[in-house]
Amino acid sequence: MTKQLAKDGLRLSALARAVFGNPEVKDAYTALLGSLRLSAIQDYKKTILITSTQPNEGKTTVASCLAITASLAGQTVLLIDGDLRRRGLASAAGVTDGVGLTEILEGEAEPEEAIHPVELFEDGRVAGTLSIMPAGRRPPEILPAIDWSRARSTFRAIGERFGLVLFDSPPILAANDALLLAGIVDGVLLVVDAGAADRRQVRRAKEQLEPIGTPVIGAVLNQFDPKVHGQSSQPYRDYYLARS
Ligand SMILES: Nc1ncnc2c1ncn2[C@@H]1O[C@H](COP(=O)(O)OP(=O)(O)OP(=O)(O)O)[C@@H](O)[C@H]1O
Ligand SMILES: [Mg+2]
């Protein structure tokens, strides 16, 4: 494992500065992390898939900010690029997009080859431990042929080494990828764009997840604007966690 730096100007370090420098955002994500733990009080959910019904609802942003906040709080966090269609987490973190999730799913690489610790801040201040697993080199077409029960054991074992494992993913209604990945995680977090999401589509996504047996452990209402969507009863303006 090589230690790499999430350089200034790249998205992950910029997000880390935004989370670190903005108490309201940090508090919102800390509350979200706490709520995820509460929702899983009987059965701690360590590996979580972040998805949504449509593109651009904020999945990658929420996954990254959750990972950053957990790592700032001292957790060891692995953030996985599970979006094989719009892969970008690795470059956002300053990591070469080489061997990654697809090679691990195919059983062609060892986890060590695909996990890259990154430093969020150049000066080393408040450095939490955050690792990135790139999407890998193989196309999304390989997914239906994966041995998912073996993949589940592999990611269980990887999960033993981390306090929290977060999978970013493509939208549920665009492709089956997120539903397949949902089968190897402990819980699913749905991101819902307050302005764009369609209630029926969210319900349909939940129905598609049900037979998989992995619980939807929460939903984040993103891009919430009280001027447009009405006053929230929640203490945080932009994020709202609803237990399902
Ligand atoms: N709460 C927010 N406030 C302001 N901008 C946001 C917020 N959440 C996301 N964005 C912006 O919206 C855009 C889409 O966000 P993001 O890439 O996280 O969505 P996504 O669901 O991962 O999209 P895709 O389906 O393409 O993977 C980005 O430019 C991001 O910076
Ligand atoms: Mg994304």
C-alpha cells in the first residue's frame, strides 16, 4: 500500500477543507453518522452502499463527506468507487485509477493492491485515516458474471480491517450495478435530491432493494432549501435523515 496525498485543488481535499472549515456541514455529517449507527444498534452496519434513483443527486458528495467526517472523528474508513460508469473517486483523491473494485470482484487481485491510504490535509493536521479503492479497469459488463457470494466474503474480510466501508454507486434506476453491489453490503443509504427526486421512483427503488434483503438504513435529503421546500424541523438546514 502506498501512501498518497490528496493534493490541493483535487475534489476530496477541497471537500475535506469544506467539511473541516464549516461547522454546520461537519455537524450535519456527524449527526448523519450517529443516526446510521443508531439505526443499526442491534446489528452494526459496517459496509454501506450509497445510492439514489437518478444521476446527480449527490451520491459521490455524500459518500465522500461521510468518509471524511468519519475519518476526522478518528475512524479508519475505506471509500470504494462502485460507480463503474462514472468513475472518478480515485482521481478526486489523487490516486492512480489502476487495479480496483472490478479486479477484487473477479478475484484477480489482492485487496492490498487496490487499497490506497490518502492524506486529506497536506500539513498532516487532524489527519484521519481514509483509504480509497478505485473502480478498477474492467467495464460494468463484467458485473452479472461475478461470483457474488465469494465477493461478499471478500468484502466481509476487508471490512474487518476498517471501522467503516462506504461504496459509492451509480443510480439504481439507470442500471443494475447498485442492486448487485447492495447484495454484498450491510445496509443501503439513499440520497434523495429535494428538488429533483420523484416520490414514486424512490418507492420503486426501495421495492427493487427489498428482495435483496439488505436493509435501507436511511435517506439523506440533499440540496434541501427551506425557502423552496419549506422549513425543516431538523436542526440542520441541508441534510435530513429519515429512518425507513
Ligand atoms: N448539498 C449540496 N450542495 C451543493 N452542491 C451539491 C450538494 N450535493 C451535491 N452537490 C453538487 O452536485 C453535483 C452532483 O453531485 P454528485 O457528483 O455528488 O452526484 P452523484 O449522485 O454522485 O452524480 P452521478 O449520478 O453522476 O454519480 C456536484 O457538482 C456536486 O458538487
Ligand atoms: Mg457519483
